[in-house]
Amino acid sequence: MKKLFILIIILSNSILFGQNLTEINENIGLADSLTNNKEIRIYRTSGMNNHMGIFRMYQDSTEKWKAEFIYHYAKVPNQAELKIEKRKLKSKSKMDLVWLEIQKTNIQVLPNMTDIEWKLKKEPVIYEMDGEKVLSWKQTSILDGQGYDVHIRGGIFFNRVYYSNPESYLRINENVDELLYFSELLNLLQTEFGVWKNN
């Protein structure tokens, strides 16, 4: 029952997040799909608030690289108005190199976090319940924190994945490749652009 409750919370958050994304893109003047041949967008939610941080890096039609960070504060009835702030970003390294470093993290082929949940289970135990043998795993669930919705396009490839609290889960599950790669991506963006340094 506890696992079912956790699953319902995760699914509810994913559904709410997905419904808001179109509205958020409309507010900041972006199409829902990636329109550039090379582009990455990362939408980060933080806990239960109205704020979202969006990292965007892309190569425009003239093959010039651009990067920006967008702060989106959603309207909250009787509390707050819609507020959007955009900031241009400069990378420490050349953007062509940063793009290759992003791909080194395998983000273009990483599966969704829901597809690797079996890797986060530990210590399987068989016990008896109501006269029947039952199999159970120990699994930590982190329900609050950061969620990252990543969209990436590079020529022929496209990928979209969602990870919830990847760095926190990595501290518990140190040898899960997908969490390692995702954390490498976040570390790269922190180093190159200074975004999300205070997680």
C-alpha cells in the first residue's frame, strides 16, 4: 500500500508538470518542440512552489551558439503575478566543446528515471503475509526537491527524459550509471555556466 501511495504521488507530479509545460513555453515565447537542429532545454522545478528555472542552449540558423537561463514565476491567484526574467549565459569553454561534453553524459540516449527504478531497489526479502509468501524490496523515495525535464535534439537524435532528485538518489545508489551520467550533466552546466550551483 505504501509503494502504491508513493507511485500515485510520483505520477501526479509528472502529470501536473506535463500539463504546465505548454503554458510555461507559451509564457516565455518558446515552441513546445525543439525547433533548432542542435538544442537542449532543461526545465527544473523546485519543491512545491511556483518557480521554475529553465536552461536553454542552442545553435541558431546561422550556426551561432546561444545560451540563456529563464526564471519563470507562475501566477498564483491573490498572491503573485506572472513574472519572467531572462539572462544570457556565457560558457567558460567554447560552446562547440560544451555541446560535445553534454553528449558525453549520454543524455541523448538516457532512459527515463521510471525505467531504472528497478536499479534503485535493495535487499529483496521474502516473507509471509496472510499465509502467502511475498517478495518485497527496500527502496528509498524522495518526494520533495528538484525535478529535471530534459529535451535534447542533435540532428537525427531526439530524447526527452525526466529525473527527480538525481543527485540525492545518487548519494544512496552510488553505482547506478544513469544517475552518474545525469549528475555529470548537471555538474557540467554548473561548471560551464554557473547555473544551479546552490542545489
